[in-house]
Amino acid sequence: MLTTYRFDHPETDASKTLDFRAYVYASLFGPVYVLVNGFPLLALLMVLISAAIFIAAFIGFGFVDWFLGSEIITIFALIGVPIAALAAQGVAAIELVRMGYLRSGWREGY
């Protein structure tokens, strides 16, 4: 799930690596992470994706709390749902950055 990606630019010999640290930053900062990597249009798309993840997490937590109603399950959901939402945001942001690099002419895996 947390795949490391390596990119090389064919003309400038520059290289980029998306590793575990990139996933952490992407999870925490989402659209800002995509923007800092130089993809403003993809950052706008990431804003929509982050909003959808937030809404899904909010509804998911509410559903778990309402449907199961147990205090211990609610506590676990209160901890687990935000962690899952952050992980989903990180994976989505890394995939957008990866797509941006590939569209910009970077080669993957060299």
C-alpha cells in the first residue's frame, strides 16, 4: 500500500523519491503537499478529494456510533476513523503527485 516511487527527469538528471516520509506529509497536508510539488490543478482536485474523505469519515463515524451504539466501539471509531481518513488522504495525494510527475515527462523507476 505504501509503495515507494522513484522518478528521474530525462533531460536534467534530477530525481525525486516518494517514500514513507512523503506519505506522512501528504496525509497531514493533502492539497498543500500536491501544490508544493508543483501541480496547482491537481491540488484543486485534491481539495475535492479531501472534502469527500472528510464527509465520508464524518458520516462513517456517525453511522458506527448510531448503529452499534456501544461506548467502547465509539471510542475505537473516534480513534480509528480519523487515522483511516488521513491514510486515505495520503494515498490519494501521492497518487496525484505521481500522476503529475508522469504527465510532466518524468520517468518512473529508473
